[in-house]
Amino acid sequence: MLLETINSPADVKNLPVSDLPALCAEIRNYMIACCSKNPGHLGASLGAVELCVALHYVYDSPTDKFLWDVGHQAYAHKIITGRRDQFQDNRKKGGISGFPKREESIHDAFGAGHSSTSISAALGMAVAAEKQGRKEHVVAVIGDGAMGGGMAFEGLNHAGSLKTDLLVILNDNQISIDKNTGALHNYLVKISLSRTYNRLKEGVWRRMGSGIRNHVKRIFRSTKMAVIQGGTLFESLGFRYFGAIDGNDVLQLVNALERLKTLDGPKLLHIITQKGKGYEPAEKNQVVWHAPGAFDPETGERLAKKGDADRYQDVFGETLLELARTDKRIVGITPAMLSGSSLNIMQREMPDRVFDVGIAEQHAVTFSAGLAANGLLPFCNIYSSFMQRAYDSVIHDVALQKIKVIFCLDRAGLVGEDGATHQGAYDLAAFRPIPNLTILAPMDETELKQMMYAVCGPEYGPTILRYPRGTGRGTDWRTAPIAPITLGKSRCLEPSNHTDTVILSLGTAGNWVTDALKTLQENHKENLPAHYDMRFLKPIDTDLLEEVAQKYSHIITVEDGCDQGGLHGAVCEYLAGTDFNGKITALGIPDRFIEQGTVNQQREECNLNKESILRTIQAAVVEKKVKEN
């Protein structure tokens, strides 16, 4: 077994080149075996095995730097760089991250969990090496989906003007998570299919001498214009374009990289790979096998079982379709997350009213603002952590102009194995200070549906509606009546029971409080604290807060967002202007990045599980008795 001998990139370089195809096959089989038991982002990494091996064969990591955009492509890189055995615990608590991470390995030059960052970071590294007189090769590996992000073009534009030595590898597999869309995608297809151009370029480039390079460049450009309709996008940005070549042929890749290594300046190598390469089920259904969950490696049968409750994203998708059937103004927008957000439910019936804008969150927000400004009612669905990338657009293009866009933030709160880069921890604190925004969160599936109906009303302006990843509580949300939800008002879940403690929760975190109080009831505990579901972070229910300030001496806030600036911050800030002189305890995500693990493990770490909430309530009772004595 070749793979058992690979403990570092140096071991790869010591192999004869003829052994590389066999090594690729072993790495691919090892990834399939590991991911069948311990799920991860499998499809893209299967397609990038040959690229990982070729890079480490040709270049010298960590002196030479590889930057993996997003990180979905980097599993083979992790296995090669001394983490072969650790890969069995990939994405587990205490194990290695599913994404490149600087503190994890000297071979992870730059961390990456969100897309389109690699070119900018790689250019910065290349310039830094140049300024310090170090000869380093810097390579950015970016997928065709991520290349559609605006930041990627900002990086290309700057790199082309600086003329710094940089290699960008465009890993083109025609799909990111869902099928790629947009003009750039169509352009890349034209390039990859132009065999005439590629044969001509490869032959001429191989034969030319250094003295006629500039002359041949001019010939290439005019030839390319004739062969490929659509122009010379990358070369117009100052890059020398090479490709497209077979990115699943490791020997061809090694040959190409060896040649490119000798050329200075900004270069772009376009490779064509197959997502899911080498595993038939993943090749046939690339969307599902992007992150398939556990599966039988022999048959490809997925082992994930459907729970009793529906996923919040499906509640969103079905409810939006239901609303759209009666309101022709409603449209759906998502940045490359059609299936992840369940907007594909509406797309199947109303394809002309659903827009996948590609990996471009900022554009998604402003595009939605334009739709709304001219008479439509857009529901823009973006993952909470991805929404961070569009912060300015929400302020400038939506809130400032009071344009009614309904932002539905999926994956809010703790997200599990994706870890620190994907935690939806910051949306509440980040967006609460912005004027004109309404921010609300449902406690369960039924309330999500009711809130989606409510926000269509004329009293709502720009709105953020956030909900978590995964399944709900199992409520009968499809047949539940559409109860009205009054703007800015909370609801009482547990009335006062002659205690001086009250719990204020927001969103699905209220369920954890309910579970804790139920346990107290089952153990015949009396004097339960009052419990209110705030529903709205903004506008917050000030009438309730006034009442709370008068009746209670201990307030416990519970939220699945950071404990600074969200619900806890809003309550503290309001009560600071009253005569309340009691205690306020915050239960939320603490002021540190929460690493990978299961959601339950992360909740325990953050003191947001039932047991931690019970301890907080019991401590309040003990504290009261001490004061009374």
C-alpha cells in the first residue's frame, strides 16, 4: 500500500511519477471508507485528488503555499500532509477541521470556510514573499462556482495589474453544491469545449522560444477571439491563460505544473475535473454527494434516516410556495443554495420566480432590493454565516432606503461539524443596531410558518427572519391555523409562579428552556420561574421589559447567538434606563469561536443544553434562599 508510506509531502515527491496514479486511487478509496462512517464534504474532494497529489509532487510545501478556496477540495491535501490517521476523526469534536486551518498544520497556508477568498489571500502572500526577497511559489485553487464570487474578480484584477508571480488553478467541475449558473459558467464551458484552440495553443507554446513570446501572445489572442466566442476574459485581466486540461489525469497535471513553475507573473491554469470522481454513486448524483452523510461504501446506499420532525428549511420552502401561489409579487432568491435552503421546492413549480445568483451574497441582497424597489416581494434566503459577507449591502441598499426585503437566515445558531467558519452566531448582534430592520425568530416549525405569513403584512418593512439548521420539534405545522403575530410582542409560555426569576428566550433556544422546566415539574419542583418567548429581537417588547423590571430581581436571557450584543445586550441596554437593580444572567454563545463537533456537544460547551439551563435556574433558587437567610 503506497498510502501507508505517505506521512508528509516529501514522501510523495520521493515516489516515481509512474506510481502517482496508484497513489491517487488509494487516497480516493481511503476517503470513501472514512467518509462512509464519518460524513463530510466528499464529492469535491474526490474530484480533486489528482490535483492535490500533483501539487505536492511538483512544489515544496510549506515553503511553497497552497490556498484552497472554501476547502471542500482539500481532503487529499490533509491526508498527504501528515493527517492520514487523523482524517478518520475529520469534523469531530477534538479532531481535525473539515477545512484548511492554519493552527492545524504548517501546510495549511490560509484558513478557508467561505468561498472566493483564495486569490486575494494568495496575492497577499505572493507580494509579501516578493517584498522580503523570498522565492516562493504561491498557488490559489478555486472552483468554478467560487470564481463567480465578486471577491475572486477583485483579486484577479489586482493580481493582473501587479504582475506578481502567482498561479491560480481554476478547478472546473461544472457544479458547486447545486448546478452552477451564470454567464461565467457558460464562458468556462465554451473554453473547455474548444479543442481546436487548446490544441493550437499547446502546440505553439511548446515550440516557441523566449524571444518570440510577446509576438506569439498577440497571435494567441487574435486566434482565441476567432475560436471562442465570448472573448479572453482572464487574459484581459492580465493573466496568462493555460488550459483547459484534464484535471483527473495526474501525469498531465504534473507535466503542466512543472512547466508553469518556470514561468513568472500571474498565470491561470484551467482544469476540468469530475465531482465525485472514481465513485459511481457520487458521479451520478453530484448534488446529493456533495455532503452525503453516512453511507455503505460497497453499495452507495445512504444510511441517514429521516426523523419524525421536518427540517426548518423544508418548512420555509413549502410555506414560501404556498404564499407565492396567492401573491404574485413573491419571488425567491438564494446565492447558490437552492437545495440547501429548500428553495428548489418553489423552483420546481415556479422556475421563473426563483433566482439562484451564484456564490454572491452581496449581489443577492442588492438584487433583492432592486426587485423590491420595483414592486416585488423578495424572500432572500442566505445562510447566517454567509450573510456576514453582505453586511454593507443590507445597511446601504435595504435598511437605509426602507426597502422591504424579507431575509430568511438559515443555519442560524450552532451548526455542528462545519465548525467555527459556519457558526450562525453573529447575526443577532450584528444586525440589531441597524435602523429600520425588524428581527424575529420562531421557536418551532409552526411559528416559522406563521411568521412567514405575518411578515408579508404592510406593517413590516425590511425584515430578518432566522432559524436553525436541522429538524424542528415535530409540530403539526402544515395543518396549524395561521395565528396572527403582533409586531414587536412576546408571548408568555410559563406564567409567574411566585418566584423572583424570569427567563427570556429568543427563537428555538426557548425549547431548551421548556425542556428544563419540564424536568423540574416532573421532579415536583415548585416555584418555577416565569418564561417568555420574546419572538422579536427588534423591536423588542418594551412593555414586557417594563413589567419584568418591576416584578423580578433575576433575569436569565437564553439565545442561540453570541451572548454579547444580541438578546442579552438588548435587555441590558433597555433596563439600564429603568430603576431595575437586579441580576441579569446571559446564556448564549460565549466570546470565542466554537470549533467542530455535534450540535449537542457544542450546546453543552456553550452551557445551552438542558442540564446547563437547569443548573442556572437551580443556582438562582439557591442564591435567593441565601439572600433570604
